Amino acid sequence: MYEIISIFNSIIRDQALPNPFEYITDNQLIAFLLFSVFGSIVLKEIAFTMCGIFYKSRSNRILGSIGYMFFYCINVQVLIKLCQWFQNIYLVISIYMLFVIALFIVLYKIKNGIRQNII
């Protein structure tokens, strides 16, 4: 079952989600390079770390894969909106980093709130 979810997630990431940097430049090569570097290295690591706040490694791989995809989609959608609103890549990255920091703070507060209610 995990393999099916993993393949489904891969298809969504590669085919269904647009490149958020297409909105910032008309040059497709630059947009592809930005997303290749930022998306494949930074964005995947951020989504993986966000998922790791709630998911313990190897506990339930299906839920982990779904959680990773959820956080990846949120991050891509935020980048798309930022790229549509602002045309400066430095401004987009700066605002996105502030969003990521704020989201990590909120996620840790949610985790601690859940933990306090359970224990």
C-alpha cells in the first residue's frame, strides 16, 4: 500500500503541481532551474521536517507519506501565491522564509497542545 501512495505522491509532485517560479519570470529555463534547486533541495527538506513534527520515522509509512505530501502541497501553494503577488525573487524567498518560521512555531504549539491533552 505504501508503494501505491508513494507513486501517487510522486505523480502529484511532478505532474499536477505547477512550478511556482513560472509566475516570476517568462524564461522557462530560469524557472526550471530555480525550482530544480529550490524545490528538489530546500522545499523537500522543509516539507519533510514539517511532517516529522507529527510523524515518528518508520512508525506508519503510509501516514508519513500522506503527511509529507500535505506539507509539500502547502509550501508549493504558498510559493505560487507569493510569486503571483511579487516579481522580486529575493522578496519572495524572504517572505516565504518568514512564513516557514511562523508555520514551524504554530506546528510545534499544536504538537505541544495535543501532547498536553493526551498526557
